Amino acid sequence: MSIEGIIVATLIVGVTGLIIGLLLGLAGEKFKVEVDEKELQIRDLLPGNNCGGCGFAGCDALAKAIAGGEAPTNACPVAGAEQAKLISEVMGVENEEKEKQVAFVKCAGTCDKTNVKYNYYGIADCKKVALIPGKGDKMCSYGCMGYGSCIKACSFDAIHVVNGIAVVDKEKCVACGKCIKECPNNLIEFVPYKSEYRVRCNSKDKGKEVKLACKAGCIGCMICVKNCEDDAISVVDNIAHIDYNKCTNCGKCAEKCPVKVIV
């Protein structure tokens, strides 16, 4: 190829590239999506776990919702109080402090305390076992099956099966709520981090049936109710419930409980 041909080819490529660049620049300017500066700042303050504990698809969606006034500044359960305060400053609103919550498994039916109906051999998944008549091998159909579906759902290594039942590490739990959604027996609930006493039972059976199934089940005897001076505990559907807004952590309910199901 001659020198003239090379020069012409180079010019053609250069001009073509310049035209394409100009067209792309014009298209980018025409179709660009305006991003709220506050949204970007809030996104930088969110942890990036994309756990869905806030109720939105991920941190990007939450940042957009907060910036648009569709979600509170403390909506992220993972970020913590300090980050929520910074997000409030970005939004120019007063920071609303929220009491820290942690997940809690309402079951004390460990291997040495619960009776079994048969030996189960199959897929270690609570949701699949829940489809079997009787919900697994344990006599109590309300309790923890112990197959660890909640463990797989937790992104923070905050829950493990210990001696046949799931146990939450409150120091690692960020209250994302994934384990709550995963449990087919609705055994897991949020409780205040500072609460010292909790009822570790989910059975709604009467006392006699409970004793046949588990040595650590609530028998609905009402002794805890009679000994609580703050009207903070009640028995509904044969099981004790603590009202954490009234509970003063005096411990009398746990002290008097005959089956020691309040811990």
C-alpha cells in the first residue's frame, strides 16, 4: 500500500471515530438519568449487604427511597445508629433513635429434652421437612426442626444449630429478618437487644401434651403471670408471652417457672 493510501485510511478511521464519539456524547447527554445527590451520599453511608432486611430490593433501592422520603433514615437494620444519624444529617431531618432488635428462637427443645417419633433420613431443609406429616421427627410439631435453613439464610454468621435447635448470637445479629422469613414454624421473632428474659417455647398444646413431647415446653400454668408485679407477662393459647414495653427484667417469671422455659 502506498503512503498516500495509508494517510487516507488513517484520516477515514480518525474522522469516523470522531463522529462516533460526538454521537455517543450527544446521546449520553440526551438520555442521561439525573441522580439525586442526596441519594448518592446516602448510598455511600449504607453497608452494601443488599440483605433486604429493610424491605427494599437492596441498598440502591433503599437509598432512593430514603432520598425520596419514602423510607425513614433508620430503615437499614444493618447500618446501625451512627450511620442512621449521618443519613439524617444528609436529609436534614431530626434523627429518630430506634431500639436495637435481635432475632430470637422460641424453642428450648434440645436433643436431650425433646422426644422423637421416628428417625428421619432425607434432605436437611426445614421447609421441605415441614411438608412431611407431623413436620419432622420430633414429637413437638411447633418447635425447631434443627435442619438449619435459617443458617443458610443468614449472611452474618449469626445463627447456628446447637444440640438440635437454632441459637442466635445476639452480638452478630443485625436484625435483617431473613431467618424469620425462612423458618416454616414461625419460631423466630425480634426482641429488644437489652431484654434479659424470653420465653423459649412456641407450643400451643395444653400442658399434658407438651410434657409428652418435650421436657422444656411451656405448660401454660400461669405461675409466671401471678408472680409478675408489672403485668408484663400473659398466657395466650397455652403459652406465655412477655410484653417488653412493660418488662423491667426483674426475673421473677424465670425464677418461678416450673419448667424453666423462661431464660
